[in-house]
Amino acid sequence: MGKDKGTLFFHGQTLLQRVLNSLPPLDEIILVLRDEKQEQAYQQILRDFKGELRVVLDRERDQGPLLGILSGLEALKSDHALIIPCDSPCISPHFVEEMLEHPLEDYQALVPRWSDGRTEPLHAVYSKEDVLPVIEKIIQQGRRDVQSIFNQLKVLYLDAESLDPGGNTFLNLNRLQDVEVLEKKKLK
């Protein structure tokens, strides 16, 4: 994209602000950033956030979302985490509540899945204890694909359509044009 996604504006807020402001009160919020430079760039954005938040940096810079999940889980005090990307500015409170209400119990991950089989690994709940060693192993093998962990975990797939009937939670902005398209659709 050429620009840090979290700093892009959408309906008067940065994407990061929109995601953070969509969250209900939580025990822990961890923001994983790629490096100190990004942390400095986000200071003004984070200054306006009213909740409790911890910032952690990736172990290695620019290694993708799998390493970001690993870094976040390592810093986590809780047993499990809901992962949400900063480039999904229309997170539904209903989605967050539904994901957090499902107990992990016999599962190591809760992952939204569409009727066509596509999954949403960056909008999922992961068990810290179970997922950390799996991610470590995959990274040691030189792999970085988040979905590669699923065949080594007991995953409960949840119906994405029922988690967010409008599907807006899963909208992902990867290009500047994506922001413009959403602005024109008047999505809030």
C-alpha cells in the first residue's frame, strides 16, 4: 500500500482508532507493532484512546501477521486472545461479543468460516498455551502463512455469516482505493 494502514482515515478516525473504539471493555488489549518507528508514529493516535492498552513490538520486523500473533500471545496475561487486524475498520460489537462468548473448552482456536470454505484467521480467538508452540514450530520451518497452523490445532469453525450478518466486520482495506470505495458506500 505504501502507507501505514493504521494511520489511514475513514469517517474522521484512523483505522486503528476505529478498531480500538469498536471494542467493549476488555481485560487486556495488546497492540502489536512492527518496530519503534511505528510505535512513535502511533503515539498521537494512542493518546486519544480511553481504555487500557499495552504496546508490544514484533520479534522481527516485517515478518507478517503470524509473527504478530506470536508476539501478541507471548505478551498476553490471559489464557486466550481475540485477534483483530487494524485494517478492518467496521468491526461489529456483535461480532466481538459472539467470539468472546464461545468458550474454547475442547478447542485451541475459534475461527470464522464462510459457507464457501474461506476462513478469517485474523478475526479469530486463539488459546495462548496451545497455539504458541505451534506457531514457533511453523516459523522455525520458515513458513509464515497463518492458515498453516490450523491443521495442527483443534479448531472450532464458526459461521461467519451469523457472526456478522452484514459481513462488514471482515472488510479488509489493503489499498487506498478500498478506503475510497467504503467511503462512497457510506459504511460506518
